[in-house]
Amino acid sequence: MHRLSRRSVSAILRSGAARYRPVSAASSQFDHRLSGESETRRWSSVSTTGNNFGAGATNPFNLRNEPSAGRRYESTSAASDASAPPAEKFEYQAEVSRLMDLIVNSLYSNKEVFLRELIRHVLGAIFHPSNASDALDKLRFLSVTDNQLLKDGVDLDIRIQTDKDNGIITITDTGIGMMHQELVDCLGTIAQSGTAKFLKALKDSKDAGTDSNLIGQFGVGFYSAFLVAERVEVSTKSPKSDKQYVWEGEANSSSYTIREETDPAKLIPRGTRLTLYLKRDDKGFAHPEKIQKLVKNYSQFVSFPIYTWQEKGYTKEVEVDEDPTEASKAEQDGQTEKKKKTKTVVERYWDWELTNETQPIWLRNPKEVTTEEYNEFYKNTFNEYLEPLASSHFTTEGEVEFRSILYVPSIAPTGKDDIVNPKTKNIRLYVKRVFISDDFDGELFPRYLSFIKGVVDSNDLPLNVSREILQESRIVRIMRKRLVRKAFDMILGISMSENRDDYEKFWENFGKHIKLGCIEDRENHKRIAPLLRFSSSQSEEDMISLDEYVENMKAEQKDIYYIAADSVASARNTPFLEKLLEKDIEVLFLVDPIDEIAIQNLKSYKEKNFVDISKEDLDLGDKNEEKEKEIKQEFGQTCDWIKKRLGDKVASVQVSNRLSSSPCVLASGKFGWSANMERLMKAQTVGDPSSLEFMRSRRVFEINPEHPIIKTLNAACKSNPNDQEALRAIDLMYDTALISSGFTPESPAQLGGKIYEMMNMALLGKWGASPSDAFQQEQVKPTVPETVEAEVVEPAEAGGQK
């Protein structure tokens, strides 16, 4: 193989030329082993076993069927003329410092997009602002009417070569190229327009609220090269001209030059060669692995092949010199046949490697793509190891055209934080198959659908100048609406699948996202509601849909009933549920913190209103006005008596129609927070205490007229309303109702003291002293030290015996 001296390599680097050398016999044999060709002499790129060498050291243009060792072209022009025409110097019309500051600090958020811009636009659209296609597309289009443009037979491709030691990147395309006047007109677009004009157009577009789609109007894509390069050289040759021209510019220069290329070693058959001399801090971009990574990330699906210059290797067996001591020992042992020792070594060489795929899966006919191919694309693109639950491949046409493949993951990400942070990098946006960004904040998908993964490819998206941020426009809103609808169709398909486990898995991972949609997306309530799932009083283990609930409703039932609690057990044992269970009315259990807010935002489903059974004025559809009137007359005085005792703790005391076994319950106001919501709001770190007090102020104390305790209190009210034991019973009943209704007592310790007091009275009456023992205790009380039992005796009787 050829090895170049340090001086030869330096000469190649200085010239930046594409040199071609006939390989030696040994090298031809080496290439023959790699490619399987039988020819003994052919043109090949210089191979080395060391580091990569100068950018532009090789410049092959054709890879027909052999991407690793294809045909190479040798320049045959005459030697450079000593009297070459001088370079023409052009002054920038705009202030260069402002121009470069705008490009480096304002337009692009990260430097690595320079390669995307150069591959996509510098080699085409920026050179031809009136044409949206790149140089290769333009050549292919023009060759339809003028086949002479392809007469040299060079394949259409892009090649990127790096010199990591010197920080040089060379990008070569075999496209249409440019002539002298095109260089002047196109590469000076920003200079001709003026920085002030560019800034004014950008500002006016933003102020007017219109699309800031300035791509190609000012040549910004080309100047992205100065994000990383201190000097840029563009060498271009048009098939319509016999001359090749070179454009040179520096980042901190007020001018650029255009000259004719006369060096035979630097001539190219057709196209453009762009050489970047990187800044000191950005020389890391010149690593072959880094360039390959950027191409795969941003230009993976460009319609033309992109080759990168990569170091490769192959293994071979080589002989090893035998140790003299072992050789002499073998002779002494009389061994006549000696086996040669070998070892395996890796031979290094440099060659072109195809880096991109020219036919992305979303451009293929969905009927021709198998499920395995969809799943494999999903795993490779999003670094997943599990297959998706569902996928959707579609194309939209009309006023907005784009192609997309969407996926529903089978598991939520670790931590489940994407419900809070919508920037999940789950949607990869392409424009004309060039990757733009995966960092969006709700432009294409709302936050509650941020778990959806996929790719979106459009030809006419309104991007900003740097192509990294979507502009707010009608087109984006239409795209978002259609993407959301397709996502819902995909999820609905999972819910209607015969395999119920698939949707259970989906709901376990992404149910909170769908509930969040009830809050954030009122326009899609009709699509979100059928996807909701809840436990109920008749189906605690298996969650049911709202459609199933409506289907199971009683004929006379008008509303959808629900109760919010912290767990299914709490909801099952709440006193609010007693009468509904007797009537066999199903009640939804909302046990997730977001459930109650989601249902309140839905308000109704299929003309059935959602009703919280813990709120006042519950209507079960069985009102008997005559009976209610009799009960109110019977217990009206008792209700007033209880309200007087409780004071401002409750808004009112009413006879309940929802209780059957419990003596009382504490219902929330019709327009206030429920007990569950009050609990959640108390837990908020930044909760407003004043609003909390306002929303929880109205509570309705409901009593069960059929319960023995209420009947006893009713008798006490009529006979002795000032009885202290009866009043203490009211206090204890209220505190107990607080707990059973889901509220938190204001003083748990005080409540505990009341319970102990009542327990003491009950136990004393059942297992305490007999009446005769109590009489004897009263007789001997003056001579016996004061005891706990003596405190129970009435003070009047004890004083009378004294």
C-alpha cells in the first residue's frame, strides 16, 4: 500500500486538491481482495494505515455499484499557466460584524446544524434562491430537457471528507454547479440585501404575525458555515461552462474573492466542492465519526447518497519470527518438520462509506411495508427495545401536504415526567427529508399527547430563518389538528381491539395523559371521553368506559353519578353511597387526583350530566313530596336545634335522602369543593389559604330520620334542648361525620377526647358498679378520699347528704 511522507501530506493539505494516483501492484492486489475486481490496474483513492489525511486529498465522483471502491476520475487538464487571471475582489455591502453576529448568535441555537444547512442548501437552494431543490435535484431536472448536462457520466452523490489533524472538512457534490455570474449573484445574497434590510424584513414579518419563511431569500444557509469555519472556499464547475471558479471568504473579512481555477490537480468534472477551515475551538467537527453521526442525524434521508471518508480494517494472518531458543530445542528433539507460527492482525485503510438511506419508510406505500419493518424503524429511530402498541402511517393532501408515521409506545418512560415536560423529543420533524428538530413545545402535539412518537415530513412547513423553530401559522395549526386526530384514531383502535389487555396496558401507562386532555383540550372532548376508564361500585376490579356505564344505566336514571376519594376502599365505604347501592345505581369511583377535575371539565357525556353524590341537593329521581313534608315537620325543630349548636361550622342542617344506615353525613356545597378536592388543595405547596377558606365555607349537615340516634336526639330536643349530654352528642356526631365524609377534623386531639368520654360513659353503664354499690359509694364518700368514681356522682345529691 502507498505510504506518504509527512512532507507529501503537507503539500496535499496546502493545495486542498483532489489527487488521483494509479495504485501499485501490491495495492492493486489489496483492492482486488476487497472488491473482487479482476482488473490489474485501476484508479483508486490513496489508502493509508495511519491517520486520515488532507481534506480533498482524494476526489472520486462515481460510485456506480461499488460504494467502497468505485471508479475514480483523474484530471487531464494542462498544467497551470503562470499568467493566470487575478482574483476579483468584492466588498460586502453590509457591515460584516453585524452580519456574522446575526448568524452566529441569533439564527442558530447550536453549531452542529451547519452540516445540515450545507448538505441541503449550500449545495443547491442557496445557490439558486428561486429553486427550492438542491443542486443535484436541479441537475436531474434540467437533464430531462438537456441530456448533455450528464455527458460526463458522473454519478449524482455527495461526499464528505475530513482531516481531523488540521481541522478541515470538504463537502463535494456532483450537481449543477455555478458559473461566474451565479457566484456573484447567489453567494452575495445577504451582502446585496444588506443586514439592515434583512433585520427589517425579519422584524416586520414578526410584527405582522405572518410566516417568517425567509429561507433562500437571503442565503442564510450558506453562511452557517461560519458558525464553525474561519475560512470557506467554494470551488464550482457548471456543465454549461468550460471554466471552474473559486469563491473564498473569511469570517472576519470585509470582502471575498472570486477567481478562475487553473490548477489541473484541483479541477473537477462537474459540481461544487466546499472546503471549511475550522476554528480552533470547533476542530472536533472534523472527526470522521462526528461527521458520520451528524449526517445520520440530520441528513439520513436525503434523496441522494452521501458518502463519508471512514477508516476501515480487515483481519489477516501474518507469519511470526520464531524464538531462537525454541528453534534450537526443536532441533535437539529431532523435529524435522517445523510449523510456521502466525498471528492475526488488523490492516487499516481509508475508503468511502455510504452513510444515509435514500428511501425513508414513510415515503413508501403503506401496503408494501410490513409490521416488522414498522416496528424495526420504531426501535432504531427512538432507541426502544419493546414493540409499539400501535402505529399509523398516513399521507394528508389538500391545502397542507405531509407524510407521517405515528406510534403508541408500549410503556411510559421512567419517571413519567413527560406529562409535566412536553419537550420529550418524541416527534422528529423533517422538511424535504432533512431532519429539522425534535425539540418542540406543543407546536405539533399538545402536552397531553406528548407520549406519541413518530416522524413528520413536509415540503412547505413555515420555519424561521434558522429552520429550527416552527412559526405560528395556519399551516401549523392545520397540521397539528390532523396529527391529533390520527393519534386519537390510533388509540381508539387499541381500545376496540379484541385483546383487552392492550388497552389496559395503555391506560396504566398513559391514562393520566388522556385525563389531562379533558382539562386542556375542550375541542376534542368528544374524542377523549370514549377513551376514559374508571372503577365503579359494580366493577371495582375491571375498569369500565363511559359507554359501558351509559349502557348499564337504569331506565329512570338521568345522570352519571360519581364519588371522588383517595382509594377504591374509601369510595366503597363512604356513607354517600348507601341509598344508591340499595337502588342498584352504579357510581363511578374517581380515585386518581386528576379524575375529579377531568370529569368537571367534561360536564356531560351523551347528554348525561355528571353528578357528584357528595354534593348537596342530590336528586335520585324518587322524590315523594308528601312524605318529605311530613318529615320536615317532624324534624324541622331538631334541624334548627342542631344548627344552633354547630353555629358557623355548617351552612344548614337538612333531612337527608341519601342515607340508610349512617346517622348523618356532611355534604359539600353545590358550587364548592368536595371533600376530596379540599384535601388535594390543602396539599398544594403554593395553595392560597384565602381561596381555600372561601371554597370550603359551605357545608351541609344532613341527618337520617330513620336512624335511632337521630330519633333520640329528636326526643331530647323536644323535652330538654339544654341537656349537656345531648349537646355533646351533637358535637361528637358532627366530628364523626367530618371523618366519614372525607373531611379532616380541625382538632383531632379534641375529637379523641370526646370519643374517650363517650366510651367511658358507655362502658360504665354496662360493666360499671351496680346501683346499690353506687349508693354505698355515695354514703361513704365523706370519709373516703376523692376518687374518679366520686366525680361521676351528681354534686347535688352528695351535698344534700352532708
